[in-house]
Amino acid sequence: MRSLSDIAEEYDFLEGDERYRLLIELGRELEPMPDALKTDATLVRGCSAAVWVYPTGEADRLHFLADSNAAITKGIVALVIAAVQDKPAGEVAAMDVTGALSPFDLRNQLSSNRTQGVPNMIALVKEHAARIAAA
């Protein structure tokens, strides 16, 4: 997976539909999530599309599998995951993920329908990281 800073650099260079294409491409680059993990327990609430996030890894290196049934939403999920993937749980728990995603200006680039679940995705990732870091 590309780093968030590399993605931001490319995103900043693009405009309009090219940004949508980049998000779709990022979604396609996500590590495949087995269908068996796409359950009610891994479903992110509040998203307009179905979004699943499954945490794996240990406290020193969190790893997430994620998927969505909508291409643009899957790209947004990929951005959230890129911000936290393979980082220590304590770092992710303390991280300002919303701030890390601010260069993408998602609220102004995409419809509110597409971004409404982003805070819930971020909360789920941070809550898992905090639980693992405290264990």
C-alpha cells in the first residue's frame, strides 16, 4: 500500500474526475478481504455504502483488512487505512486521523453521502488501536 503522503502528493496534482479515478484505483489496491470476514460485526455503521473493516496484527504493528461494495467509498476506506496501516497501536490511538486526511478535503471534493461514514471508520480504527495498546 502506498503511503498517505505519496497519495496526497498525487491527489494534489490531480483535478475533478482524475481524483475520483485515483480513489477508485486506491480501492482496487486494497489487500483482498475474504468474504467470510464481511459480517455484521465488521460492518461500519453510518456509511451510505456497505463498508467492512477487520483489524489484525499486534500492538507493535496494527494491520487492517477493509472493503466496500462501492468503488469511490472503497477508495475513501483505502485512504483511512493508508493513514494507519502497520503502525504501532499506541501511535494510531493517539493519531489525528482526520487531520492526516485533511489534505484530501474530502468534504468539499465528494458528496456528503459518500463521506458521512468516514468519522465512524476512523472511530472504529482508533478504538481498536486503543484497546490493543492498553492490553
